[in-house]
Amino acid sequence: MQTLYTAADPVEAEILRGYLAAHGIEARVLGASLWGARGELPVNDYPRLVLCDGRDDARARNLLQQYERRRHAQALWRCACGEESPVTFETCWACGVERVR
């Protein structure tokens, strides 16, 4: 089985597996069980998605590219003061105003 996507962690892998399933594409998550042992094992294995049916490859890759674009497009948010802050910040780094969702 060829790796379709290497996830940052088991949670992301399962979210993406569900995302693909919602579009009629069956995938499996491999390597998630090793996540708890990272740092203890000589390998740094990340969870990965593999397709159950290779005919879904093009559609699955397209969906995952859309996911990546959305994820990176929202990497910053603009405060009313005009400054941009990372999405991980709940308040503006410049003026301290709370982020509006």
C-alpha cells in the first residue's frame, strides 16, 4: 500500500480518514499505534493514510490538497488594529484584543 498522506498526529489522521469517507473514499490509518512510543523507539513514525482502493487516488489527493489549502489559508487572522496574528493566538499580539470568531 502506498502512503497517501502523512499526518501530524493520530487525531489528524482520523479526521482525514473521516473526511475522505464522507466523500466515498475508504482509507486506513497505519502507524497510529506507535505514536505513544515516539521518542522511545529508534524511528520517528508518523500516522499515515493509505487507500483501500487505488482507483480513488486522484480524487483523494485532490481532496487532501483542498484540506491543505484551507489549513494554510487560515494560518493567520487579522485584528481590527490591522495586525496579523497566528491562529493559535486567542488575542492579538499587538493590542491584546480577543479574536473574533
